[in-house]
Amino acid sequence: MSRLGNSDIITLEAAETIVALQAVKIDANGKAALADDTTGELADGIAQRSASTGDVVEVVIFGRTKAIAGDAIVPGTDSLLMVETGTARLIPWANGGGTEYSVARVIYNQNATSYADGDEIEVIFTGASQFA
């Protein structure tokens, strides 16, 4: 598992193929599906391992975890993160009219002061918060 520290985790059946550390949502059938339909989409958690359709997958729904960056993330500029369309990775939050939800806060340290697209990042997953 990729989680860090004391995080709240639930176990769900995968509704589709999920890659470890992608953002997921709970679909209408109570299964884990990628949160990749819209930039800033609501996300219910971060998948902790890869899963195929029908497999069981652990999902951090609150707390510290790793995730995958979908763009450059820079300290002093980017703190809040949202979900990227098409990839279910985390990107810097931007208010594009009040419909983009931040879902996590990035954790920087002296050894990791910036991140690039595709990097594993440490975050605190908080669930969706909408800003207007």
C-alpha cells in the first residue's frame, strides 16, 4: 500500500481499470470509478493500488497519502490540488468560475520542493471543497 500515516481507508470494488494513486469517486453502484470526467471533479479518495474491473481496491478517503501529479507543482505558488480531466491525477487548483473542487493539499519538504507531471507526490486528501 502507498498510504502514509494514519489515514481513513475504505475498500471498494473497482468499476473499471484503476492505476495506483489515481483519484477515484464512488459511482452510483457504490464502486470505485476514476474521477476523470471534468477538471476539478469531485473525488472521494485516492486508490492505493492498481485494480482491474471487479477487483477490490483500498481507497484513502481522508488523510495523508501519495498521489500522482498531473502537472508541475511549485511551492509558494501551488498548495491546493484538484483532479485533472482524463488522467485522474492531481494538478494545481484554479478557480475557473466556482465549479472546480480542491481535493487535497500538497506536502512539501526539503527533499521534494517541486514536482513534475507524473511524479509521486505526498498529499493530505481532504475531500472536495468548492471555492467561489
